[in-house]
Amino acid sequence: MSLATTYISSLSTVLLAAANVYAGIPTDPIVPGQVIVRANTPKLLARAMGALSTQFADVAVMDQIEGRPIYLLSYGLTPTQTPTDVDGVITELITAGTIPWGELNYAGQTGEGKTDSLWLSGVAIGSNAFESQYAIPLLGVPLAHERSRGAGVVIAVIDTGIDASHPALGGSVSTQGVSFVDGTSNTNDDGDGADTDGDGLVDEQVGHGTFVAGIIHLVAPDAMLVPVRVLDSEGIAGNFQIARALAWSIDRGVHIANMSLGEDYRSQALEDIVAEADAKGVAVFGAAGNANTDDPREFPACDGSAVGVAALDWDDVKAPFSNFGKRIGLSAPGHTLILEGIPDLSKSIIGPVPGGRFAVWSGTSFSTAFASASAALVRAQHPEWPTQRVGAGRIRLTLQTILGDTGAPLTASNPSYGGLLGRARVSAANAVAIGPIAPARGDINADGTVDAADLSFMLEVWGPTPGGSRADLDASGDVGASDLSLLLYGW
């Protein structure tokens, strides 16, 4: 099935079906023949591999998370062995103190992919509908833009890639993203033309990353988006690959990581990297999931070092598919109304999809995008962070607290979900109202003007900036002619 001809009947069917699946024990499948270990020294890694090799064939290092002692190992099974046997050896290695932890590599996915929710195009959806969708006035985005447009903030969109050529993205996509999808080095939101997960749908999540990026750009138009392509065209990736993508984003110097994906297996690899992100001042936002359940939880949304986001409708009522729970941090719009097979565009979540088109979709992936983008507006108001008062390890919590304290209360509209949809529904306008006016793009020293002092600062740091710099205005990883052009434009 081509996504270009996806019809509303498919969308409405899967949204209704989403309410009663994936409850109970974790459902994520394993990635065959792969195990993740943390080995703190090469000697301990060799010892762990030696123990595995005594029982399993083809044990070798497949990959490593750069700069971290976290390794992806291969293994082979005989006809009488199962992955449970591998788990048993890992447990023995942990008990012996050889490794602090190890786990099979499970597969994470977009919430929309888990419930076969597809975007709908082929109806009269244009840029006007996109820009005026119900979430924009509900969050007070136009008013928020009077105080902040997200300038200076870099957001990693850890997803299926981004169609950077889409007009709705307005040059906000960095040219220096990365792909962790096997067989491709480009960060485009492309398909492979195959039903690789065997669910009868071909390339079902192509467009997901572009849709998410479009929402973020709509709310935070001056923030720069870094495409971190880790999910394949079915919206799937292993825990190791997802953790590696987040680690790369941390090293790249992003301020916010939007992770509109989830895994109901609690991966220690991902948990370690999320904790590292939090400690280093990178705020991780994760989708709560689309299974209308609080068990099993989705991660990183329910990780204590991340912000989990649930989905609401136009009346601040929980979307029928949205997960919930005490570990959810915030809520935001994420639901589309379908009437007799037709979307009500006045009550739809609308975003760009590859090929210059727009579509409607529902899911916690998109509420996550609205929340992370609102956080970017607040983050832009505080280029001085980290400070002694708000250290790097408190930035995520501070953003979450601001958004929660200034958001719309949800108890009255959701009496059955008290305390299970996060602190509040995000209000971008209220969140930025309590902070200073954010510096404009090009105001590198944040003194309120773009002038010679900013130019001087830029020239001082001219060249590669792999760890990020406010002078890297286009988030390319290099301060150069493009950044100079942007600065002069804002002078």
C-alpha cells in the first residue's frame, strides 16, 4: 500500500482498534542474534565475550555507542537454544561482577506504527489549515511568539528522517544530521518499498519524522532541527540503535531531543543514555504511547530522567488511544476527529509529509512534538543556562516544571484520569510569559541587539563546533559563511 493513497477508512479503523491492545507484559519483539552489554574495561568485555562464546556461536562486537562502554554483540543459536539461554549467561555475568548489566536487543517503534495508524492525505489540506490547526490557538502560539521563537535552540528529531525540502520547514533543518538506519547514510524521510515487518503495509511510517518536524517548526520557527534518522520506514529500530542515536545527539550539542517513539521493554542501554542526557542539560521528550493503557509503560516517556507526553483532544480531554500513568509529565494536543470517514480539519492534527504535501494524523508522537517545541521557546529565553542556580542537571526538570505550572489544568476535563496525564496541558503562551524576551537569531551574546559584538564572537569561534555553539546559527556543526549570512540578515 502506498502512503500517497492511504484512505481515511484505514486511519479511522486503526485509531478505534488502538484502545484495547498492548496491555500487560512487555510486547516488544527481540532483534534476533543481538545482545547489548556494558563492559567498563576491554578486559571485562573480553571476559564477557569469552563466557558467551563457550555456549553460543558467532559472538562478536557488532557496534559500540561512541565514547561509552556499551557494546552490541552478535550471537548464534543452535536449534535447541533460545534467547532465554543468552539471558541466563548474561545474568551469570552480572552476578559475577563482570558486567554491570546486559540485555537482549529489543525493538522500539513509533506508537502509530504499533497500532498501524497511518497519515491521511488526498484531501484538501494546505498550508493555511496547517498553520491554523486547533492546537495553535489552544497553546497560544501566536502570543508566545511575541516573546520567543526558539532562536538559538537546537532540537534533535530522533525519528524516520526529515524531508528538509518541504516548504513548511522553512530552512530550519540542519544539513548535518545522521542516519543510523542500515544501508543508508542520508537523513531523508524515505521508504524502501518493502513490508519489512510483515504487517501488510509498505513503508507505513514514512512521513512520521517530517510530520513531527513540521509541528516543532510551527511552534518554534527559529529553532534548528537536526535530523537523527534511526527508525526505518516501518518506524522500527532496536534499543541499541535508539540509545546510540540519543548519545550522538548529546555529543552534537543539542538542547532538546524529541523522541516520538517508544519501547515497552525497559532497556538499560536507553535508560543510561537518557540519564546522561539529563545530567548534561539535554531535555528528552518521549511519547506516552497509543495503547490506552498504563501497563506496560513506554520508554523513554516513563523514564524518570525524561518528560513523557500524553495526547489530548481540542477540549483537553484524553485522546481515546493515549496511554496514561503517574509517570507521564505533560499533555498536549494529539487527536484528530474523524466523522463518517472524513477528517474535521477544525479538529485535526495537521503536518507536512514528503513531497510537499500535508496530512492529518493522530498520536502521542505529535503531542510530544507540541510539548518539546514549547519547551524550546522557554529554553530560548535562557541562553545563559547552565548557571549556578539552574545547573545542567536541572534544565530538563526546570523546563518541565515551567510547562507544568503554567499549563491548563486537566482534572475537570478528565475526572477519571486524575494525576495520570501529567501536571497540565502545555500552554506555550503562559510558559514564556514568566520569562524574559528571548534573544533574536544572531544575537549571540544575548544583549538584545545583533551587532558588531556578535560578529566578533562569531569570528572568534569560526570553524568546526562539534559540541555546539550559539554562533552556529544553522546548526551545521561548523561556524562559517552560512552563519555569517544569517547574522547579517538579523543585523
